[in-house]
Amino acid sequence: MTYVVLTASAKMPSSVHHPYRRMAVVEIEPGAVPAMISERARGVRRIVRTWERCATGKTERCAYRVALAEAETLAARLNGTS
């Protein structure tokens, strides 16, 4: 199996002007390119872990970049490359 990191914009109230993102580590079938973060998406076997409503920012310590680094580490570990 192959594990990849998918990102998408998060649904937020209209009063929020700062962009928020969501991401997930997803187990996919070989050769698949999922279009969304969902177990119903074509080629997705299961969602391993999700991070919801991560604020994006300009620094390396913003919630989005911290969660992205954690997701990439988890995917690499599951793929056996780390």
C-alpha cells in the first residue's frame, strides 16, 4: 500500500478571513490519484489520520506547517522510507 498526504481548504464561517486548511494521511491503491479527502473517493482505501482547521501563516510555527511536517513524517514512516 501507498500512503500520501492530501490537503484541502477547511470549511469556516464567513466571518473568518484568514485561510484555514485540513489535511489527511490516506492509504491509496497503487496508481490512484484521489480528488478529495474522503473514504468514498476513488482509489482511497482508508484515512489514517486527519488534521482539521489548521491556520495558515507566514512562519514555520504556524499550525498548518507543523501539521504538514507531522503528516509527511507519518506517511514516510508508513511507506517504510524513513
